[in-house]
Amino acid sequence: MCQYCPTASNPADLLTRGVTLQQLKTSSIWISGPSWLTVLHLVEISAKAAPARLPLVIDVSTVMKINRFKWSSLRRTTALLFCQLRNFRLKKEWIRSLLTAKELLHAELQWIRSFQFHFLSAELEYLRGDKNRRRPPLVTQLDLYLDENLVIRCRGRLLNADISRAAQNPVLLPKNTDLTRLIIRYYHERSLHSGISIAICHIRRRFWIPSIRPQVKAIVLLYTTCRRVNGPPYRAPNPAKLPSFRVRGDKAFAVTGIDFAGPFPIRAILTSKSQRQDLTTANFLLAFQSFNSHHFQPRIVISDNATTFEWDITCNKRPELRVKIGDVVLVHNEGPRIDWKLAVVEELIASPDG
């Protein structure tokens, strides 16, 4: 990452802008570089607030702009920065090697301590020993404490659980900060955009963020991929217009609907006591014939196309159920069964197989 470097801190400007040889020999910037390379904005801690054995807290947020990085690249860049700072302090040959897990963890702790120092200052001062001030609510709610790295952690109630120490005592992160948003984005992408609950589960293995669900939800909605997959439900189309036979006047039972429901302890129009015990196709036709004999043949019959309304081939094996002249039958066609017409048998023609 390249940014503007002021002239007073840029050794290259000595040559491009022109200086004398004597000025170049006595220039501290040309010999050892700018002062912030070795100081790196150290934030001093008073002796009363922290023991002498504790290291100074380095505020890396004043050196790097966190919103230009992802969480993974931020850790690597910070680790490389500290490695280069270590090389500047060495008088012998520089150490050039790949980053180790210990160096990445050290860089991560620097960012966590920096944001806790800025956004959790009341809790930090109280945990360092300043008991004169009022106890912060988070200290009581989460049972906070300082670990050996000056990082605020939560004790919680999972100390006896068979999980890692990081999950038992997660690191407390301030809510609605740039660092928190980077970590949420990192774990959401690492879980392959699996949703809000999965991202929270991965985050809480190491970190504790107050009011985490609204923050994760706000970040997940920024991803186009998640908005496509977890979009609003499909809107049902507008209801169609009612058919003409349902809205125009006609005589009773000209349009008849058929369905089975129950059992109900009543005597129905279409069924008798013996017919309710069997809902086969043959018994339905007998009931329908009985209905026609009491009223008249309907012009339209509407059904839900249940199997009971279909003629069973086994009925042909029972002589009493064979089709006879004068029976009312459904005429099969290639259209939907709801459009099949009713007809009266006027003539029977036997097939070759009987």
C-alpha cells in the first residue's frame, strides 16, 4: 500500500529537490530514516495503570488505514511491518523469512489491543486496577478479565466445556467498529455465505461481539450473492377471474361440486349408511346415480380429480357393477379431467374380449 509521505520524512526528496554534500552527510533522515520508523507512535502507559513488566501498547491504527484492507491481508501487512521494524533495530544482517503463525498472531493482538484501548477504555482502566471508578456494566455481564497479553477476554460459563480456550474465553471486541466489521466479513466469506447464524457460530469460536446479530445482518445484506439467495419470498400472482358458471344465475344443482370429507355423523344427500363404508369408484357412481334420480342431471360437475372419481377396471369383474344402458358415465377426452363431460349410456357394443 502506497500513501503520501511528507517531505520532512521522505529521504528521496533530498536528492530530487537538491542538497549540498555537507547537508547530505549530516542529514539524520538520509542515514537512519524518519523517526516514526523506530518510534511507531508508542502509546505510553502510566506506571500506576500497568505493571513495569508489561510491554508498551503500539497503536497501529494511527499508522495504517484499516478500511483499506481485508482481515487476512491486514494481519499479514501488519506482521510484515513489525518484521521490518525489527530489521531496522538490528545492526547485523536483516532477517528475511516467511511469516510464521506466531508473527500473524502478534499482529492480530496489536489491532485488538488498539481498538480495545480506544473503544473500551473504561473497562480497560477498571481491569488494570483502578477500582475507584464505577464498575462498568460489561465487566459484570461478561465477567471480563485481562489475560497475559493485556487483551480483554470474557470468562463466561463454558470453562468446563470440552472446547478450545479461545472458545471458553473469547476476546471482547467493541461493536460497530471497523475492526469488528472486517472480522465479520472475513468469517462470513470463510463460511461460504452460509447465512447469519453460521457466521455468528464461526465468530464466537474466538470473539465476543455485543449485539452481534444486527451487525452481521447489516453486513450480509451488502453482499449481492446473499441478497439473491436469501431474497424475499416469491409473490403470488393476482387471483384470476371467477369462471362464468360461478357468477351467473342458474337453476339449483346445474353446476355441482363433488368431494369427500368427514366422516360426519349426518345423513348426506349423495351417500347412505352402507355407501359411507366404501369410497370406491363403483359406490360413488351408484351414489351419483341416486343423486340424479332425486334431482336432475347436472350441466357441469366439478371435482378434485381424486382416484375415487376414476373408473376402476376391477369393477368389470363384478357383474352387478357393469355399465348398463341408462347409466350416467364420465366421457374421457385428452383435456384435463375437470372438463370431462357426463353422458347417459344409450347403447353397448361388446369388444372381442368380452
